[in-house]
Amino acid sequence: MTGFTIRALTLSAALLAGTTAVTAAPAQAAEVKITSLGSHAGEFCRQDRALIFEDPDGTRLLYDPGRTVAGGSDPRLGKIDAVLVSHMHGDHAGDRHLPAPGAGTCAKPDVSAKATPHTNAANIAIATGAKIVTGSEMPKFFAGKLKALGGDPKKSVLVRFGASTAVGGVTITTVPAAHSNGVAGAMVGGELGKMLDAAGLTAYAGPPTGYVLTFSNGLVTYLSGDTGMTAEQKTVVGDHYKAQLAVMNIGDTYTTGPMEAAYVINDLIKPASVIASHANETGTEGGKVVGKRTLTFMKAAKVPVHIPLSGRTMSFDGAGKCTAGC
């Protein structure tokens, strides 16, 4: 083999290696970013539910805006492509909300700003131009709210159990949850709303839901909403979708307690990591975990537990491993 041939082959190999390095770089950077929009910056507080998920392609989903997103003008929102609501309770759909981020205290956020009868979720969707993606009978409710606010009712999108829809690079699937899902009279409004309240009843909104999100980097994420333990957490979420990351409610009384939530993670879903949610307590002080339920869950879970401190962005690779911000 001549010297020229050897040099040519060496150059070709170097160019090939360079091309491989260039094409591999975006794949390594293809991570899902998750940011908590809690009541107080740097903390995990009593009313915190809301999370923003950003796909590597820029698609941004807001999950359960609840009471800690300060309406559609909250400066933390940015672009939102879809709002996901697990069920119609006020702390998830948003019957009221903070007048501004940081109002009140971590233990007792000021959620005095009224969002009924339209809900914080619908108000945010109108302000950002986002779709609302829900299951069961909730899409009809939100379609009515969007229309009443001057928006397009067709932007309320139905996804029933076992089905999926795509928003940008994210595939959204709904899965069963074990909880209640009544619409309070204040969200219904008018005479019917007053009658429901007087009778101590709520309107039917179908069963509550959880979500499975499949991102463009391959990450599969389970969002529990409010739920007890269900067989589907193993058969559907774990066995079929093989979720690598879970956002799990741990608040007890109204949802799974921390030990029950740990069982779901350790024995049913078996993800690579989990984000604690819905603790119903002052979870942190100065960013340090102090909440009893949060600490119990962290000790019982056999995978890394990440605490969603408000305003902090966590990055996850396609295997469910946190690579930054955790």
C-alpha cells in the first residue's frame, strides 16, 4: 500500500469520525426539561402541582396548573402548546390561584385570585393559545369554557384510555387513575352551580386520568395525577409503556401515602427515577427537604427521588436519568 493511499485512508477515517461526532452531539443534547411552577421559588410547597415539560423539539406542555400558576399572565409560563388536566378538583384544574408568584407563604400560599367559573387551566389556554388535552368527559367541559372565553372549543382535545394524540414531538396517552372527579358548583356557575352547591353535590366529569408522555428522545413519563394504587400501574404503565420516569403523588388521605407511593414505584412501575408530587406539606425549607411525607417517600423508594423545587429546571435523558438540575 502506497503512502498516498495510507494518508487518504487516514484522512477519510478522520472525516468519518468527525461526521459521527457532529451527528452524535444533538442526540446527546436531546433531553427533556422539567420545571416546577410552584408557589415559592426554590421550594417544594403545600399547593405545588404544576410542571412544565419541554421536549427537545421545543414543544412545551403544562401539567395540572392548579393554584400556583398565577393565571395566564404568569411570567414563568412562556410558550405553552398544551395544558394537561388530570381531574377537575380545584387544586389541579385551578378554582383560584396566586395573584403573583411568591404570594403568601410556602405553608399557606395566598391563592385569593378567583379563576371560577372558567378555571385557571382554561384561562391559561386562552392566554397562551394552547390546546387543553384531557380524557373522559372533561373535554366537553373545557370546550364550553374556551367558547365562553372567546376561544376555539375545538382546542379542547379528547384522548380516552388506550388512545393517544400528538402535540409536536410528544405523544400523549391517558391511563386510568383511582380518585374522584366531580366539578364543583363554582366551576359550573349560574343557577345550576348554585343548586349543586346547595345540595352538596358535584357535576359528573367522568373518571379521573393519569397520563403517559412519550417524548422525541424516547423518554416515557408517567404522570399520576391524583390516584390510589391501581393494577394498571403495573400492567399498562409499567409492563406495556415501560415508563422510565414517574411523577408520583405522595400526599396521603386524598391520594396514595408515601409508603403506598413507594410500593407503586418499587414493585409496579419500576422506573429509573421519580419526581415527588402533591405532598400536601411544606416539603422543603431553604431548598432542604424537611417534610415528613417527602422524607418518608425518599427513604422508601429504591430509585432516585427528585424534588421539584419551584423555578428549577431538571433535565432527563431518554433512559429516565436526571443529567442536570437534580
